[in-house]
Amino acid sequence: MKILQVNKLYYPWIGGVEKVVQEIAEGLNGKENLEIEILVCNPREKRVVEEINGVKIYKAGSFGIFWGLPVSFDFFKLFKKLMKEADIIDFHHPFPLANLAIFLFKPKAKLIVHYHSDIVRQKIFNLLIKPFINHTLNKAKKIIVSNPNLVKNSPYLQKFKEKCEVIPFGVDLSKFENFNEGEVQKIREKYGDFVLFVGRLNYYKGLEYLIEAMKNIEVNLVIIGQGPEEKSLKIKVERLKLGNRVFFLPFQDEATLINFYKGANLFVLPSIFKSEAFGLVLIEAMACGKPVISTELGTGTSFSNQDGITGFVVPPKNSQALAQAIKKILENKKMAQELGQNASKRVSEELSLEKMLEKISRVYKSI
């Protein structure tokens, strides 16, 4: 059975959706008679066809990324060619070019939609693309969502509830068992007690509120990631005179990142918009036995992080609530330990990569 996964971008581009696409491809390709290929765009470069970890990837040439969307005519050429060879198209929404391609070329392959989130920021563009999104969802045999909150709160999915199947994202548990205790100790020596954030420094991450919350908290903040908001965030840190307690680090390799998770006192994801559809970094931190703090967005962040059980869920855009939750964990070691143990247990029982791949494979076969 030949499956074509369609998304905006792919590794080495760093993002939650891109990671999920890669894990599905590498986890299922060549197993149980499944052959998986990938169609994405190449950020501001010519067309490239390559193989990464045994998976064939077609990267359509593009003019660059504008408002989070690759602009590519080559994508349509490749889609028209590859759709004829596929038994199933697994489309990762949101990606308007693919909605348009599905409408124009009417592929005969069965369609599955991985619905990651609504289009949040580009409201006018959303109105223009709405008929094409509805067409895609209508054509889909199955709509996979990462959490029940998305079905409940998405205006698009209300009409297609019967097609929706909840398959939570998961992490490879084996990766979090192997960490370097010596390196973790070095991290602790360098940064002391610290709160950790990991992710792209985008408009919806809400980092300005986390930085504000750190004003009256006597521990450090380590921010791992890069993105368009980096400069303004650093200016804010200097303005608040937090330069000696807030550390900006670039994206780290997987092994180093796990060491940082292990070394942190707790993890915070302070996102402020529904663009944060799930927050894979939350469950990575939870897999390392860390209590987590997230915001109530009506998305997967408050599905994976259970308030009062694995950590705390606070209102978005609220530095005071963030500060109170952080202090609560830092000041009560017994509570922090219990939250971390619950977090680790939740990931191992409900949010493992193995379970995710098993359920997706079952959906492929069912249609």
C-alpha cells in the first residue's frame, strides 16, 4: 500500500508537525506492506528529491515562506504526478496549497486528513480558503485529530465529527531512558535551578509573559530555540534587568535536549494562541518526569497536561498566573515530585510513539 504524506515542510526544518510527519514516515515505512513517501516544499530553494532514513522525500521548489506559507508552483506539478501513484494521501492540515491541489486535481487516492489546527492568524486569508478546506474535509475518508478538544472547539470540524478519530501524538520512550548523568550535572552546575522552555520563538509562544513572570522568581530561565521573536525577547530581558538569569540557547541535538529536560526543575509552555495545537515538547518534558505548566487554549496542551495531576494549566497572557504556578512547584518539592511521576506515567500509558503508530497503521488499513 503506497501512502503519500503531504505537508508544508520537512526535516531539517524544526516544528511540531514536521516532527510528527517524520515519525510516521520513519516509523511505518516498510512495515506491514506500507510504503510511505513525502511531498513538501523546499524553503526558498529549487526542487530536491532525497532519501532520509529510508524515506523518499520530494521537496518542491519555492519562492520562500510568507506568513508561514511556502509559495510554490512546483508543488502543484509534483502533487499531480505523485497522487496518481498513491493509494492513500495523508494530508497534514493546515496547508492551503494542498487544499487547492486536492480541489483542482481531484485525486482518486483515498484521502486522510491529519487536522493539526485551525488557521488562526491569517483571518482574511482563512475566509478565502474556507471553501477549499471544507471540500478537503468532505472528501476525506477519515480525519485524525490529536485530542478531543480540537473536535470540540474547531468550527470546521463540527460538521465532520463522525469522521474524526482521536489519535494523540506520542514520543519514543526509549530515547528518554538513555541520558548522560555527567552532562546533566554539568548543566545543573552552569544554570543552577532553572525553568525550561523549548520551541520556535514565534508570535504564539507567549514567551514575553514567561519572561515577565521571572521578575520575582529567584531561579533561572533557559530558553532553547530560535525564531523571528528572538531579538525583541532579548530586548525585553535587558529592559527587565534579567540578563544574568535568562539564557538563550540555539536548538540542541536530541541527546543534549534530553539532558536539559532532565536537568530542569520544571517545564513551561506559555503559548497564547490556538496555533499551539498540541505541544510535543510538553510530553517530551513529561517523559523525563518533569512537572509542566501550560495555558488553557482549548487545544491539546490541556489534554496532555492535566491540571493538578501532571502540572498546572493557567490562563494565557497572564504573567501573574504563570509566576504563581512556577512558585507553587518550586516551593513544594513533594508536590513537584508527585506531579513529575504522574507526568511520566501518563506519557508511558497514553502518549507513546508506539501507540500512535499502531493506531495510524490501523486507520490506513481500514480505508
